Amino acid sequence: MIKPRAAYPDIVATIGDTPLVGIASLSPDPGVRLLAKLERQNPTGSVKDRISAALVDDLEARGRLGPGQVLLESTSGNTGISLGLIATRRGYPITLVMAENVSVERRQLVQAFGARIIDSPGALGSNGAIAKARELAASDDRYALVDQYGNEVNSTAHELSTGPEILAQCPDIDAFVAGLGTGGTLMGVARFMRRAKPGVKIVAAEPVQGAGIPGLRSLEDGFIPEILDQTLIDKSFVISSAEAIAGVRALLAHEGIFAGPSSGAILVAARRLAREMPGATIVALLPDGGWKYLSGGVFTPGPDWPAAELDEALLG
């Protein structure tokens, strides 16, 4: 019999404690144990819920946020949605800078939480949104910039929550794989593991330059997040958009996991790592669910969907 959890005081208290599940059918080596950390189970559906309250707490503690001020952040979607939840709970207005080509679902979700959107040029991607948000914050004192790319609280939140959770769920972990976005997840888990279980490999899934995989960034695009310490990353795999889509479809077709494009890229990286680490236990963090990407056509039925067999050429 399943023991029910006690009631939570509010929705924010449900952040974290996400499930870790086996995805054995997607391991390229039967001797390699492959597990997925399902961050879509957070209240707004992504890993970004873990950092949002902490970032707002930090602004308040430093006297940067109070009555009459507006939360401001650049986002491709998930952080904005998460901040919208925190803003709703605490009564702050929120403005988000988003590239004009961000999916309609992500725009609708941030607006559902009451956010005002300022568009930045789609051709400039997330880098353009970051620059515009920083310009707005510098020119108008009403704005309190969250700055997930430059605030170490981002990675500290993962050091205090994500890392300990993973080790408690999987004490025999040999490697951790996550996407390279702000760098917060990788840095926080890396710092925790360096102390708690030295020897765990920290591996990044990085998109091909210009690939446009939502939530991930190529360092070749010219912006390196200030919180990113590349010495903490043991290995990186560069993933294309086609490979990420193949990964997303494989997760759904073979394991029933409905995930976003960055999760597909992370799966491909984890499979490549598995071929290099016989007998290893590998944890791949899947940042969000697939609901926000339906309009992009990734899940549109066609003659090749769902895939009957794994496409080894794309999945690695």
C-alpha cells in the first residue's frame, strides 16, 4: 500500500523530490544502468522551479526587491514560468524578455502567471534576450533583475537540492549528465558531488552552434554564463537538433516519457557516455516535459513516428 504524503503548506513547498526512473530500453549496453531524473514533476513542469524561489529570496535579502519594484528576467520559457509562480505567491509584478520566436505555449504560460513580455529579436536567440534585460535593468530602477546567468544562487540551489537528492536516490552513481544552459544544474551538482562522492563524472550535453535546442546553449555562440566554471565539467558531447529530436521521440516511444527537446539531447549524450563506461550507473537529468513544445511539430504523427526501432545513427 502506498503511504500518502502529508499535506504541503503551499504549491512552492512541492518543488523538488522528483522521481528517478530506470530507462533500461534506451541503454546501448545492457551492462550500463541508465536512469532519468524527471524534473517535469516540479509544480510548473521544469527544473527551473528549483532556482526561482532562491533567486527571489536573494534579491529580497540584498535589498534589491521590494514594494513598487518589478521582477525582470530574460528567459526562453522555463525560468520565466517558474518566476511567474513565485511572483504570484509573493505579489510582485513580473516582466520577461523573450526572443520573439519562442514557442506559443511558453508565451501563453508566462502570461497565464501574469507576466508582461518584452520581445527581443528572434535571430539573436537567448543572447539577445539576456542583453536586452540587462540594458533595461541598468536604465530603470524599477526593475529588479534576477540574472540567472550571473547569480551564483542559481548553482547553489542545485548544490543544496538536486545533488543531494540524486545521491540519496542512487548511491552507486558513476556519472551525471545534464544540459548546458545557464550552467546552474551542472555546477551545483558538480560541487556537491566533489565533496560527497569524488569520482562522479560530470558530463554536459551542449548543442551544435546555432542548433536552437530550447534551454541549451552553445558556448560558440559568444556568451559564456558568468556562473559557469568549465573546470568542473569532465566531458561534453555536442548534439545536433536532429539528434535531440530523435532522443525525444525515443523517450516517448520506448519508455513512455514525454519530455522536451533538451531532454532528447541529454539522452543522446548519456548514451554516448554509456559506450565509454562499461558497467557504469549513469543519471541523466531531463529538465522538462513536452507540453510546451507541441506547436513545434516534434510530436506530430507521421510515417516515421513513433519509431519502431532506435535510430542508432542519431542516438549514438
